[in-house]
Amino acid sequence: MLSFLPPALLPYAPILFLATATLLLLVARVVVKNGSASLPMTALPTSLIIAVTIALVYAQPFVNVPMLTADAFGQTFTLLMLSAALCAVFLSVAYEQAEPTRQFEFYILLLLASVGMMLMLSATDLLSLYIGIELQSLSLYVLAALRRDTLKSTEAGLKYFVLGALSSGLLLYGISLVYGALGTTDYSTMVIASQQLTAPSPMLVVGIVFILCGIAFKLSAAPFHMWTPDVYQGAPTSVTAFFAVAPKVAAVGALLRLLYVGFAENADMWQQIMIVLAALSMLVGAFGALRQQNIKRLLAYSSIGHIGFMLMAISVNKDAGIAAVLFYLLVYAVMNVGAFGCVLSMRKNGQYVDSIRDLAGVSKTNPLFAYSLAIFMLSMAGIPIFAGFLSKLYVFQVVLDAKLYTLAVIGVLSSVVAAAYYLRVCKVMFFDANESALDASPCPVTKTIVVVAAVANTVFIVYPAQQVFAFCERWVSTLQ
């Protein structure tokens, strides 16, 4: 499909198309000068651009060029990230119809963030990784503060920007230290340089620590999670739905390539860091959400806990751990897309609400919504018969095989504690007295996404899960 392009441009083709189409969409808006453009005129082109990009990524041949690569590893994560971005566009339709924000800017920034995430997933050099992270981050800073008339949104954007600037500084400083120790920022050359070291380099150790701290911020891993609850609560819900999945997919994919390729010879340096980050993230995610009354803040702490489970699998430093991460990430994406679809359906008298108390008795007035959200909560808790249980089971299996027993115990205890706040949401919906009913969701797209995600979380464990996990195991060998 892309054979007409010069070989040197093949790895760049999807990224170039997405960036060019985004700029053309921006120019078209300026030329038309139609400040009252209807929502389909912004959501529809965005959906088409992402869909074409997905097709280009799928058809892209696997080749390598300086600083970037196109391989099955990057293709898998890129397709998952773009699918999450497309779902965020669909979910934004209902939100923008009910509470119009700055809809055109939302779609442009979402596309620009996707360009940055594609760069992150294709990067084979620390500099290209940094450029991708910064392009993504700058777009996300503005998205968090998109509702400038709302104090919480402005505060969320400011906090995210200040802490994000600090993490970018840590990341860039770490890159400079690694370059000073190894004389290169290219992943494959870094491996060769590390093999030639006659003794551990303190500069290299400090550089790896700083780089991992910077990426941990993008993952919202504890103790670099401070921005997450405030940004999830303050940002428009359609933005939060995008935050919850796509950037996590990109950060995890970029981290895997960096650790298992660039720092493959330095596993003894980064493995302990991953173990500490995993343990702290699981504990903070479990205990931090216990007293939350806001559903978006609860989901923020939930995401921190889930990142802990992914980092636990990464710390195994084996191919089985990478396969478990991909499987977990796939289930995580489905759970969160469905959960935020439900949050976008929480309206009373035409106004969006996000308090858990507002879910009281919703099982009697809106059973489809209640049972769908219950499925997502139970799946996140890791209750058997749901996909979330199977993803956690695979992670625990690889961790136990690696004899990381202490980390496994922390994971089990965190899961038990986290189950309390997931079950509390179900208890409010099914057993608390109904104070005032939620409005029926008027958007068929949101309903469709919620139902499909709920069904996937229910039937995924029966047959498709084995096939998907087998695919994950075959795919691991393509990491380069």
C-alpha cells in the first residue's frame, strides 16, 4: 500500500500524514472563519483522520531509520493508542452537545498529542523519545485547562504544567548524563557501549534514575502521581477519558522499548527502581481512593494502581513479563473506555455530575447504565469471570515465576483493599435509596461504546483471552 514512498520515508508515513492532516484541518478552520461550526464538522474530520492513520500504521512495512523504527511492537501499541484516541473522539460528542467547551481546539490538540505519542512509540533514540514526550505533554497541558471559565480546570492545567515542566527537566538531565556516560543516545549503540564498560558508571546510574523518574510522571506512577487526581477531576470529562488511556499506552510502550532495548545491559540498575515504583503505585492507588467521593478522582487513583500492576510485570525483566503487560494494557483500555463512557452518561437535569452519591438507586431507573458500570468496577477489582481478573492473574503468574514474592504479596493486598472502593460504587447503585434519577443518555454512540466494552469484559475471559495472550507472547520477539 505504501510501496510508492521512498524507503527512507516509510517509518514516517503515518506520523507525517497525521501531522499534515492536523495542520490542514487547523488552516481550514482559519480560512472558513466559521466560529459557529457544528460539532459534526469537527468530530467527523477528526475521526476520519485517525481512521486513515490506523490504516496506514496497519499497512506500514517494518523498516528502521535513524532515531525511529517501524516494527510489530510499535505497530501494536500505536494501533491500541489510536483506537483509544478514536474512542475519546466518539465519547466527546455527547459531552460537547451538553456542555460545549472549545470543541475545535479539543480535536486539534488531541491529534497533536497523538502525533507525539506515535513518535514516542517509534523512538529508538533518547532525543526522539524526548521530542515525542514534549509534543504530547504540551498538548495535554492545554487540554487539561480547556475550560478556562472553570476554576478547577484552570487549576488542573496549571498544576499539570508546573509538575510536567519539572519532570521534563529531570528527563532531559538524565539523557545528558547517559550521553556523558555512554557517548550516545541511540538505543542499539547504548547497548554496545554498556557492554564495554569495565566498571559500573555512577553517571550512568544517576542518568537512568532521572530518566525513569521523568517517565514515571507521564505514567502517573507513585510517588510522581500528585497531578493525577486534580487533573482527572478538573479537566472536562471528555478530556479525562482521553487522558486515562491513550497517554498511558504510549508511555508504557516507550518505557518497554527503552528498558528492554536501550538499557538491556543495565537491568540490574533499573529493575529495583521498577519494583519500588510498582509497590508504591499499587499501595497509593489502593489506599488513596478509599475516601474519595468524586468518581473521576476515584478512577484517577484506580489508574495509579493499575500502572503499579503493569510496572510489576515490567520489573520481571523477562519476555513473559512484556506479554503480560500488553495483555493487561489491552484489558485496562477496554475497562477505562467503558467506565468513562458511563461517567459521561451521569447527568441530572441536563447537568453533568461526578459524585458517587449521585449514583444512588440508579439500578432501578437506568439498569443498562448500572449493570455496565458494575461490570467495569468488578473487572477493575479483579473479580473472577471478568477480564480484569485474568489480566491480574497473568501478572501474578509471571511475578511468582520470577520469585518476586514480596511484590506479589503487596499486589494481592492492594487488590483486596482496592476492591472495597470498587464494591462501594456497586453498593451505592444497587442498594442505596434513590434521591433523584439520572437523565437517560441521549447519545447512541456513548451507549454503543459502553455496551460493547461491558460485553468484552464479560466474555473476554472465556475463549478470546487465550488467543489474545498467545498473540502477545508471539509478539514479544518483535521488540527491537
